[in-house]
Amino acid sequence: MAGEKQTIEIELNPDQVAFIGTMKDVYNIASEGKVMRIIMDYLQENKDVHDTVFKQWRCLRCAGARSNRIYG
């Protein structure tokens, strides 16, 4: 466990929690928290993907909102 860690509370949908669990199991990652840290490290190191990840509206549960809306 390199580096100091802080605990935060986030709200996720059941499918998102399941995805994290699947990635943990498939890639033999120690914990769900580690899965999230891997995702965060990738995003911090790859600023060129920020628009791809954050600019488009991405709601798998919002049938009418699957356009290219900007978060706001």
C-alpha cells in the first residue's frame, strides 16, 4: 500500500459496483478501492482522454439522455 489514502463516500449504481467487482476478480486486484485507484491513476496520467471521458453525457440508465450533452 504505497502512499497515504483517504476514504470518501460516493454513490454508485448497482451495475457500476458489479463492474468494479468483476474487474477486481478478473484481474486479481486486491480490493474494490484498488480498482478505483487504478482508474484514477490512469485518468490522472492520460489527460488526453479527459474530453472523451468527461465531455460527453454518459448515462447508461437515462434512455432519453444518450445524446452528446455536456455535463453541467
